[in-house]
Amino acid sequence: MEMTRQMLTVKGTVPLVLFRALPIETGLRDQQDLMSYPFFSLAKGARTQPILFSQGPASIEVAGVTEHGIATIWDADVLIWAASQIAAASNRGLPTSARMFTTIGEVLGFIDRGTSLRDYARLRAALNRLQSTTVLTSLRADGLRHDHRFSWIAEWRELSHRNGRSAGVEIVLSDWFYEGAMLESTLLALHPDYFRLTGGLQRWLYRLMRKHGGRQRAGWRFSMRHLHERSGSAMRYSDFALEIRKLARHPLLDYAMHIEREHAQEYLCFRRIRTRVKS
């Protein structure tokens, strides 16, 4: 079934163009900025403590509200779905829009979740966190120093049949995210088993390695201190380092890891061991 563009007239506004998500299987695509910087909470519990990061010209401040907390790295699965849909449509020469229409079941299927009432409720909670989380960042300033404030989702609404069953959801992506998703050069493919990673630190670490070690034959390395800062994790450094050492004992999808110590510094080294994912 082809993607359709629909015009909806909302009282008091101009007609809105909808991008109907493609009902086909697409690869996983993620934005490199989201993979490289601490935009999401890595904890499964609600986090209200802001995430603050600054390195050179890049600065990031992520804040949430008490009711919902900061959007988590599991909530970011919705954004991976959106970027994958936009990339697939663009590759087919089809028009897209920041206003997307889909069904909850389609999103849950893509991100490898169940379709129970509980799964539906969790996705709605994720949409609430993505909408209520605010990001202030200097990234993508095009050479000019300025800060951009946005929420991942500007707004969303769910449509229902008269019997109460969900008829689909409309999601309006932030301009910052949508513009990034429209640039193919900013997207990277993820391993098809990415959604099966259950730990927040696991997911964050894989995405960071995918961003920085994709084509490095000799691999890449980060100091443990830098990793801790770049993760935005609320864990103490000692606890964070312990968890990274545990993860480094085994491959993480298609990356092998090991710990090196040099001049009182500890480093996580990693290299790609398979090439199932194309960039």
C-alpha cells in the first residue's frame, strides 16, 4: 500500500499535511547527533535531574517535568521509528512531513514490543515524555552561535473509534529532529537486534560505538572519565566504570570491547567484528 498524503482542516488553523507511515518493513536508522551526545535518560525509573553536557562549541541541557520525567533511551525507539520511516520514504522519492500518522500497533511492531494493553499504555507514556522533555542545544548552529530549544514531539493526539479502540496516532515531530532525519548523511543504520538490548547503558554504549567506530579498522577508544561525562548518567563514576567493565567482557552486537590502562587512565577500546549493518 502506497503512502498517502492527507489534508486535514483543523478549526482555526491552516490545512495540515499528514505523512502516513509506510506499512512496509524498513531498516533501522538513527541520527548521529542522538547517538553521540547525552540526550536521554538511561534509567528505567523517572529522572527529573537535568542532563547537562558541554564540550567545545557543543552544549546540551535536557530537562523533564515531575509528572513524566526525562525521555528515556527506550522512548527514543519512537524517534528511531520516525527517522527510519522518513528515510525509507525519501529513498523512494515520496514526500514526507513532520506531521506523521500511524497506528500504535505499527510502532510497537517496529520497535519489537508486544501489543498488549500494557504495551499500548507504555507507548502512550513514552509519547508524553517525548513531548514534555525540553532540549536546549547549540548543535547544528551552521557556524553561528545560537541555542535551539525544542521538545522531541511538538504535539501528539490519538484517534479512537466509537467503541474506544485506538484508530491511530498523529505525531508532530520537532523541526530540529525532522530536519536532521531528512539529511541522509546524518543517519546511520543500526543492528537489526538493537531493540533486543534491555539495558539503558547497553543501548547507549552500542549507539556511541556505532557512531564513532563504524569504519575504524583499528577500532576506537574513549577514556572512562569521558564516557561517564558523555553518557549523562546519574550513576556515580565508580559504579558507572564497574558496569562498563562488566559489559566489556562480551561482544555487544557487532562490537568487541576490552579495557586498557595507560598512565593511570582507564580506556574502553572497541572495534567492529561483523559487517551486517550498512551505513
